[in-house]
Amino acid sequence: MDREKNLYLYIAIGHIGTLLIIIACVRYILIIDDITGRGLTMFGLIFIINSLRFMESKLLTVKERRIVDWSFFSVTVIIFIIGFTFV
């Protein structure tokens, strides 16, 4: 039971880290119009997300992955809605 809680904690921390990187990159791209930075950022995010997906596929069941995906998507949408309404 304790190992499972640690597993969920690390997956949640990985998703939160990815979300923070996405927010920082979007902010950076909006402030500084850098074409090379955009490409490097997108490739970096693709690699990070692919590694998280691989870890999830090895550690979680299909139902658990679906729950993690929907919760991550929901939090991302809420953050972007709040961010765009107050800017």
C-alpha cells in the first residue's frame, strides 16, 4: 500500500513539473519572440511527456492511466482558463 502511494506521488510530481514547464515556456514564448527557443521547447516537452507516458504504461493499469490523464487535463484546462480570464 505504501509503495502504491509513493508511485502515485511521483507520477503526480512529474505531471506538475511538466505543467509548470509548459506554463513557463508559453510565458517565455509570449514575451520573447524566439523561433529557435520554440523548437527546442517543443522537442524538450515532447521528450519529457513521452518518458512520463512510458513510466505510466509500465507502472499503472489502463484505468489508473485514464484517471491520471483526465485529472491532468482538467487541471491544465482550469489553469489556462483562469490565466486567460485574468490577463
